[in-house]
Amino acid sequence: MGRQELITIDPKTGVPRATAHRLTRRFLARHGSGLDDLLRRFPQVPGPAFRHAIERCLEPRETTPELQIALEEACDTLLSLQAEEFHPLPVDVGKRLNIDAGLRWYAARLRDLAQAARYM
């Protein structure tokens, strides 16, 4: 049997509480190491520190609006890296388009999570 999770509904809105936090935790658990790997190519933005900045907003004392702001800032940072020089790894030779596509993919997912936070 799978792990059960208690979902608390906000009586004012009818929307589950902390859903954006849960979605963000799951996303980072699933894709955080890939994000770290992608950011290894951009030494000005250390991947683990970037991810940990988002994870700090998942602590119980943090509010959903704070998470939303952190996710939006992370998205903006990723998109801005498309204009930056990067230090390719051996597997990246001639693949700048793949790096930019990865940045856009992660930025889009973080934007989706920020929108979820906005409406929850």
C-alpha cells in the first residue's frame, strides 16, 4: 500500500492547503538533481544553492506568497542565463540549443508552480 497523505482543505476557498508546497517538493525531489546538473555549466549560479533557496521557502514558517515570489525569481534567473556564456561539459560540444531548451523547460515548470502558488 502506498504512503497516505493528509490533505487539509481551506474552508474559505475549498482549495487544499499547502498544495503548492507539496507540488514544489515533489518537483525538486524528481528533477532537482537535473537542475543542479544543468546549472553546473553556469558557475555564476551554483545549482545546489539555487535549489536550496527555493527549498528554504518550503519550510513550515514560510507562506505560499513567499514561495510564489521565490519560484518567479528562479524562473527569471533561468531565462536570463540564455544570454550568458556557459562553460560546456564534454557532452555539450555544439549543443548550446539543448542547454537553452533545458533552461526554458525548468523555467516553465517553475512558472507553473508559481502560478499554482498564486491561486492556492
